[in-house]
Amino acid sequence: MTIAAWYFTCISIAVTLWFPLAATAKEVALTGSQISTAISGQYVTDEHHWGHRYFADGRVERSENGRQRTAHWSIQGKRLCLLQPEISKVEPICYSVTRDGQELQYRDDAQFVVFRGLLKPMPKR
């Protein structure tokens, strides 16, 4: 095999592998109303360490590393805000939210992914 043929083969393989990956990346930043619609009455979980039940009235039941906690969710502009009593009783922590299929990513102000979880129907108690 010549160098040119080898190079062409390598490029062909790389392109073949890369295009399907690029085609599946559909991450979309959500607006406030889209966040609300996505999570209201739903369960978001990483399926291992945490799960959040988002109720339509703004309550959140959280299971995080085996601890059961509560919170309150709201939308402020284009951000999901969680008021977590163990952190603050007055100042919520807010995240921008992106979606890729059934996966939600909660990002802080620096756009670092803080939570990554799957949207699921609310589990029965």
C-alpha cells in the first residue's frame, strides 16, 4: 500500500466514524417555558446517585446519595432555579438547561455541567 493510499484509507475511516457522532449531537439550550414543560411532573435522574421528582406546584423531592431532601423549583428567565433549604432559605441556585434527547444537563454560570440526568416518568412511590 502506498503512503497516499494509506492516508486516504485513514481519512475515510475517520470521516466514517466521525459523521455519525456529529449527527447525534443535538444538544439544545432550553428556554424557561421549555424547561418548565420538560420537568413538570417528571423525574430526572442519573440512575445511580441522584433523582429529582419535579411536581407541578414547584416542589422537588430529591434523593441524593441516599439522602432524602426537599427543594422548590422555579424558572427565572431562561434558568431553572432550585431553592435548597440546606444551602439557603432565600437564595436559589440557578442553572441553564440543555437537552439532548432525554438527557438534561444543568449548567452553572461558567457553563460547567453540574448535573446530567435522564428525563423519566414520575416513579410510583
